[in-house]
Amino acid sequence: MRTTLIALAVMLSACSGADVIEMTDGTRITGCFARDEGARVLIWDRMEQVGGPAREIPRSQVKELKIERDDTWDARPQLPDLTVTHIELTPRLAGLHGVVQYDQLGRPRIAGASALVDEGEKGYQNPAAAVARLKLAYTPGEQVTLTAHVKNVGFATAPGFAYEWLMDGKPLSSGRHAAGLKEMQEATFALRWKWQEGRHSVTFRVKPQSKEIATINDEATDPLWGFAFFYVVSKGRVNAWHQFRSASGTFCFEDYYRWHLDIMNRLFAASICPSAPNGIEARVRLDRILYADDVDTTVATLREKDGIAYHQGGWIWTDSPEEKQGKWGQVNREWRCATEWSLPHELGHQLGLVDYYAIDYAGHEDHVMPDNGDKITHFQRHPVTMMHWHGPQPFNETDAGYLNMTIDKPRGHFGDYYFAIPKEVWLRVVDVNGRGVPGATVECFQRGTQVDAGGRPGEDGACKFWPVVEDGNFDRPVSKDPVMAGQTDASGMLRLANRPVAPVTTLNGYTRAPNPFGNINVVGGRGLMLIRVMRNGRPAHYWLEAWDLNVLWFRGQRDRCEIVLRTPYGSPDSPPAPRGVTAADGPEGKVTVAWNTPTTPREGVYLDRVIGYRVYRRVSSDGLNDRPWHPVATLGPSERSLVVDLKATLVEDVYWFTRTDRFAVSAIGESGRESELVEAPPLKR
Ligand SMILES: [Zn+2]
């Protein structure tokens, strides 16, 4: 009995104030200290391990991670703790932050610094001339200096220590720092190195002579091809972060936020897509930390006298009025013991990546569903990505394509990859059996535009297009009138018009040429098109994101691409469709879908033989290519109704704007040919 009690007490003390990881296989890891890195979770199983090597599990095996820490987490060991905060690389390369200007037509141009060559209007097409005098790369054999910063972030003086430099894991040089470091004291170590071609990683490692709080911060490895970031932080904030332990396992602002760049690089590598089989090959590195007495004053120093900022982006911790007076509230423990997912997202912007939630659209009364009047809405198709919803997830395919293509370019442009659109964009409108729909009317309405009533329409191929108002306002809802319209050919194909543009080419190599989106902007306002297909008076609505076309461009379809629009229309040889389809809510989350047999004016023709029915469901009032029809059941020819279990048949998609529930039924003929989908009146939720 006594032994059991002691065992229980030991168990409780081991579990109190520690994390719980629920695994997808139903098991639990308790009493641990976890670090979520998005692609993996690192686990220290016991407090004594914190700050040392951790075991790792793939993130996909984690169902839920609960961070639970108590005061023991923040107890300060009376030990030193040497950390390598960052490695500088000088001379620094020029960046373009703050010198990319936009005109009313959404064209970026590099200008606004004395170091730049201002070619005026010509600069829109010849960006290389603007930066001709800037240092944008190192040349092989060039002498550069690497400066490692070492700080004692422990609570006791660190005795003298040895250190070494490594390049790609091979020793370069070593030395000894005899003096030791007091609490929060810093030392720097410089190394001259001749630049070499290729992607090299530098490591600086200290070898502490006594026991320390943490060992994982004894070295830093930086990809030298990584984009150089700065951090600006007030001395007061750094000191406040020395008062508690963060998720990184140490009592140190720098360790926590340097860890976030490691996470970003890890998520880059994990962003594996069809056009990026090695993920994102670009990297980031922490080049500079500016410890500020006053943050605003320090930020002003980032721009040199020549008007250029010599960095590729960074982050500024702005102090609140209370903080400026030295009143530092303890950062919430749960928060500082977790990963700050907003940071890799924001730093993604620093590299030029856009917010994909800018493609979400809550709808407008100009465009509503014909059955129930719901606004037709759109939610970006891949929201569980870093630049749509920041969180433990990789970047998307255009992020990968962009960063891989511009890996050696200065940062400062934003979203210019929206210009990457194939030269020909074809729509393939197909019916329920996958066959082309000839003679369908196609109208395209574009967000961020308003058709210019006085403008002269143009023609390109089978499409007619109308000019839009160009007043620099890209925030308009989807245009009330179509910006272009046409009819599908005999095989259901229609090439969208390449609408005229004010041309521009960016230093990253993206050209805004005539394209279906016209003068598309870099933020996403104009990057969304509502496509209304109409046949025999029956409309079908789709959304085309410029992003869809960018992806195909990055996959190599630079000359021609095809977008397939699956309609609910029947084929010429379809069996006759069921009649009088209804859906009625029943008890216990069930819906009864019922229909009548089809009628046909012909007698006994093989094409009309119905061998079964298929019941479909679709939730939301998003486009048909966002939330398409999903088959719920296939039934025999004598069935006239089906009781649908709402929970069991719900496809777990993102239903952001509406949960309107729609049901439809088709008749099945020989060889699986289906009739058009006949819809029941929708059920509003
Ligand atoms: Zn954002």
C-alpha cells in the first residue's frame, strides 16, 4: 500500500507542470517538454534533459500538443550558459526593402535612393540598370569576414573557453577565449574567409569548461547562401527574457528567436511540391541583432546614407509606452513555451511572399446563388499553409517556386510572382461524363475591378473583353459586369483573352504581359475571377485564382495551360434525368433525398435505359471547383429515396462562409453514363 502511494506521488510529481502529447495512434506522452517545429516535434522527456539533445517525432503523428509548465520550469540554475547568438557576414549585400515603388497601375519600379540609377519610365522594363551600382553578390575569392557573437545567458560567470570555426563541417580555425564571460556579457570572434562558389554552411562552436544550463546553444550553423535578416530589439526586452525560460530551453531572447529561423529553414526544406521536389532551397540566417536603447532611433540606422538598407529583411520588436518606461510584464508562460508561428509567416513577407487569405472572398450581392440567394463565396483552396494560416505547416507551391527561382536576388519585391501566368490559358468545360460542353457561354467577373462604361471592348480569339477603370483601387468587389466573355468551341474549349496591360518586368525575372487578369496587382486584389458558365439557362459558378495559373507556370507550363471546369450538365447520349428531387431534414441528423423516375418521349431506346441512381452532396455556396459535388451513394434502378446520414457523409473540407447543404441526383445509364445532376432545393444551415 505504502509503496503504491509513493509510486503514485512520484508519478504525479513527474507529470505536474509538464506537457502532454496525444498521438494519432491513441497513445500519450506525458510529463515531457516539447518543442513544435512544424515538420517535427522535439521532446525532452525529463527536466534534466532540457537544453540538451532531444528526441524527435514526425509532426504528423501528433494529434494534440498541450503545453503545461509550472514555476519549476522557470527556476534558474546557478550555472553559466554560453550561447552563439548569431554570425555576421560582412561586407553586407544590398537589399531593396523600401526602394520598390508602385504606380497607379500596380507596376513596381526600383527607385528612391541615391545609390540607384533612376531611368524613369524605362525602369519598369529594365530593372537591372537601376541596381547596376549595388553590391548584390559575392565573387569567388573575395575576402569576407565572419563574426560570431557569443553571450553568457546563464546566471553564473563562465570561465574561459575554447572555440572553433567549421565550414561544411570541416575545421577551419580554432582558438581560446581566456577571459571568460560574466552574466549577459558578450564577446565576438572574427574570421577572414575567401568566398567560395556554391552553398556553404559555417559553424561556430564554443567548448564550455564547466556545466551549463544548455548545450544545444553551444554552436550555431548558418547557410551562407541564406537571406540575411536583422533583429532590432530593446535592451530592456532582452533583459526581460533573461528572467524566465522559453520553449528553446534557455533564459535567452536570442535563443528563442534564432530557433524560429531554424524552424523556418526546416519548413522551407519540408515544402516539397511537384515543381519543388527538394522543397524550398532558399534559406534564412540571422546576420545582425541591434540592441536598442530606443527602438525607433535604431531602426532609422538600418538605412545607409546612400538610401539602401543592407539586409534582406528582418523583424523589429516595438516597445509599448509601458515598456518604454521599463515596465516589462512577464510574457505569458504558455505563449513563450510554445512556437510563435506568426514570425515565420511575417518573415515570409519580408522575402516577398504574399498573404493567401487575400484570395478569400466573402461574396457580394451582385453575384448570388440562383437557388437560394446566398452570396457566391470563395476560400483559398489550400489554407493550411504558412502564408494563409500561419501555424505548424509548410509553405505552398508558389512560395517554393518563387524562392527557388529568386534564391540569389535581393529582397524587397513583393508578390511579383503573381505576374507568372502562362501565355495561353484555356478553359476546358466538361459535362458530368467528362466530355467537352460545346456552345456554353462563359463570363468572367474580376475582383478589384469595375468595367469602364465608356471603354471600347476588344477581342482576342473567341473572347470579347472590356476595359476596366484604372484608378489604383484594387479593393473593389467582383465586378458587376463581365471583364470578358466568350463561348466554348465544339470540344468545350475556350481560350481566355489576354487583356492588355501596362507592361513591367521585375529584377526577379517576372514579366506582366497581356494575360486574362489584365493589370493584376501584387497583393491579390485582382487575382480572383468568378467564372459563370451557362448552358440551356442553367448557370454553374467557378473561381479562378491567379495562383492556379502561377502554379502551372512554375510547373513548366509557361506557354499553355488548361483549367478544367466540371459542370453538372449531361451529355447528348445521357439517360433522362430524374425528376422532382427533394431533400427533407429528418430526425437524428438524417436527410431524406427523394426523386421520381425520369420520363422520355422515346420508347425502348437503349440510351434511355436507367440502371441506377447516384446521390450527391455539396456543402457551402463556394464555387463548384472549390467545394464540388461528392457522390454519397449509388443505388439500383428501383430505389426512389435515400436516407443520408449528415455526419457520416460530410467531407471535412473548410466551410468558412456558409454551410448550406445541397443534394442532387443523377440517373445512371449503360456503361456508367450519367444524366445531368438534378438538384433539390438547398437546406440552409
Ligand atoms: Zn501576413
